[in-house]
Amino acid sequence: MQTSKKAKMHLSNETMNVGFVKKVEVLSGTSVRRCFQCGKCSAGCPMSSFMEHPPNRVVRLLQLGQGERVLAGRSIWYCASCETCTTRCPNKVNLAAIMDALRKLSWDADGPSKESYVQLANRLFIENIRTYGRQYELRLGAAFNMRSGQFLKDLMLGPKLLSRGKMKLFQSKNKNLPEIEAIFSRIEEMRKKGEAL
Amino acid sequence: MTSAKKHIRHYSYYPGCSLHASGREYDISTRELFKALRLGLQEVPDWFCCGATPAHNVDELLSLSLCAKNLSLAEDVEGDLAVACAACFSRLKVTQHHLKEDDSKRKQVEIAIAGPATVSKTVKHILEILARDFGLAKLEESVKKPLLGLKVACYYGCLLTRPPGVPELDDCEDPSIMEDILRALGAEPVKWSHRMECCGANFTLSRPGVVLKLSSAILKSAQEAGAECIMVACPLCHGNLDIRQDSIQKYGTPEGSLMGNIFGSDFAPGSEGMPHRETPIFYVTQLAALAMGVPTDKLGLESIIVDPRPLLKEKQLL
């Protein structure tokens, strides 16, 4: 299936993945068919200038069963979850929830995306919850730099934040850590059994 | 003598991760403000991360379960749940909304947390507590040091009021709760265009160039409207506007440049620098506590990167 932005789109039973769109609709609890392409979401989106498919086009591509095109790009990872689109949609399409659903499907499939930094940041953030219970900002920054290869990124911020007490050198582990671990593993188990998406 | 006086109202408190780290002055000033207003504040013991944006971005069930568990921990502490961080507030409210509206999600969450997911705790943002529970009139009466002549841009950001019908804090497109509080404190809110625009939020870690672009527009708009400082109610907004202000003004927006991609914002000169004018960023609780006569060394002013003390001295508030 062609996935690049400029590639000509042929619509047929073979090229339209309707099953994918249904999954998105179930996960997000909203219908992409309600969208009539007024474009208010993209007009108000603070991140649309960073996206190859602005929000209204993401919905249009879903309507046409072209989920793969959306996942292949970086648009979903450049959504800031500011909820402006959901707030302004005249047809009550919950676009922010659609973005969440698309990210989840891409994340689960470990799918192709041009945007790896945002995914790395998300992964480290969630890892921090599982390891410490609360965010450990120093580790978040250090691990991000190591794993992204941007070793010097924001190096000057460290001393600035530490000297003002805005960053802890050490993070103690939360007392509820066993309970947090149990939440993670129960969710994994539910998914294995097919009880949750 | 004052310590012997009883609290007029009691709240449980979910500070959130940022308030124990990069937003420590928000925590310090919230506690001082509540003390000054004789409002009780008791932290929920061993609360943990709400999951913030990264969790719901890729795993809604995880996000809902983390929040539901925190809400059930909060049940053990008396009073409505006071939340200062806009992101935590949003996640907790969204979770309650889903638990109420969606039976199948609630059942999944209950399996994940191995217990009932209750929605009986009322979650309130600090702004709500000040403007509604305590009340604007009483707030105005309690002011000991009015913030006269201070021109402030009230910045709401994304999560305090959106999406419609969920946080129920104020109108989701045209709120006024921050301006109302500010007027009660004696300061002067300016009219400006970027009150509700996104600052770039958690892209500060993954793509700082995004933050520099969005936050520079916010700073520019506030300055053009004549604001001398900006008031926020979210530690992420504060971080982006305050901690990165220096880079914004020196370097503009480096997103896309080779140097920017390798070294991040600190070493990458961009093209759209802006005139250097320091705009201190305050938390609402810092300005409110200042007006209530809390000693100025207890407001965490020294933690703000863009030093607000020269401005406060100029206004004879320090």
C-alpha cells in the first residue's frame, strides 16, 4: 500500500482498511464519519505547522480508510493534546481522543513513524512511573539524552535547575510501588486475555 | 495566636510530581497561601504520578487506572481534593468523567486497580477554591498588601478549561477566573491574545524547538499587550515560559536546524530572536500569598529563573 504523502490515492476495497478505522472509533469513542471537513480543528491547532497531515486531513484520511498513511507520518506524535480541536468541533468529533487512539495503535504495533523522540520521551516517562512511582526529572533528561544521542541537549539547564532546588539529585521510591507494579501487570494480563484493547 | 484559630475549611491535597521538583515554588506558595487564608491542606499520603500526557497519549487504560487509584487513596483524607497542577487536575477530572459515563471502561479500571473505582471525591483546582469556595469578595477583604499597579497577563494554557464539560472550571474558550482573582488582589489584568494558546507542554523534553516557537509567541503577545509579568496555574506552562525564556530571547526557534537537532536549544542560534525583555512568570499562589501579606522569603521567589524581585521592588511590593 502506498503511504507517502504525495503518492496518488486509489480507493478500492483493497486499499481501504475499514477495520482499522473501526478500531480507532471504538478506542476513541467517537465517529470519524461525523466530520464534514470544515477545518476548524486545523485552524486552531497550535501544532499543525509541524504536521504533514493537519488534524482535519487526519480525519479525512481515516474516512477514506487510509490509516497507514497517518501512522507513517509524524502528525500524531506532534499533537500536544491541548484539546482545542475537540473543543471547537461543530460536529462533536473528539479529535484529541482519535489522536490518542491512533498513537496507541501505532505504539502497540511498534509501527513505523518518522517521529522517534516523542515516543522515546513517552516511554521514559512511563518507565519512571513503574520504577519510582513519581517523575524523576533528572533521570528523565539524562536517559533521554543518552538514548536519543543528543548528549549535550539542555546541558546548561541542569546546573540552573539544581541550584534553585528545582531538580532532585535522587528520587526515593514511592511506598505504593508494589501496587503500581500490580496495576501495570494486571493491565498487561487483561490485554493478553483479550479483555481490554 | 493565629495558629490556634481553627481552619474554616479543610482540603486534601494532590500536589503532583512537578510540585515536588521543578515547580517547588508552586507547592511552597500554595501551602503558605492556604495557611494565610486559614484553609486546611493535608497531602494525600504516598500519592503517585497521574501519568500526565505521556500515559494517555499511548495507553488510556493505564492513565485512567493510575488516576483512579490516586483518587481512591485520596478518599482517606478529609475534604475536597485540591489540585494545583493543571495537568494532574485535567487527568483526574477526565478520569472521573470516564468512570461516570462509561461502564465498560470503569469495569476495566476496577480490574486493573483490583478495587472499586469511586468518583465521590470532588476534585478542585486551586483557582476554584480561591474564587468560589473562599469567594472573591472575601479574598478581596483578606488582602493586606494590594498588588497596585502590577500589570499581569493571565495565562490559562490548555488543560484548565478544556475539553468542554469536563473540568467545569470556567468557560472553555473565554474564561475569566484568573482575571477575577487578580482583580481581587488589586492587580491589573491586561487584555491579550494568547491566554489559551499551547506553550508546547511536554515537548520540552522531546522537541524543545516546539516549545521555543510556541512559547515565544506567548511571551511576545503578553509583552505587546503591556504586561510586566505573566501569571500561570500550571507547572509545565511555568517551566516553558520561565526556564526556557532565556533561550527563546537569545536564540529564537532552532527547530529544524542541524545544530538544534544535535545539541538542543542551548547551542543553536535561530532566526527569530526577540528583543530582550525579562518577563517574570508567577504562579497564582505566589501573587495571592504576596497580597495576603505572607513574608516574601516564603514565596519561593528565589526559585524563579527570570528573577521577579526587581519588578516587585519597583512596584514597592518587596
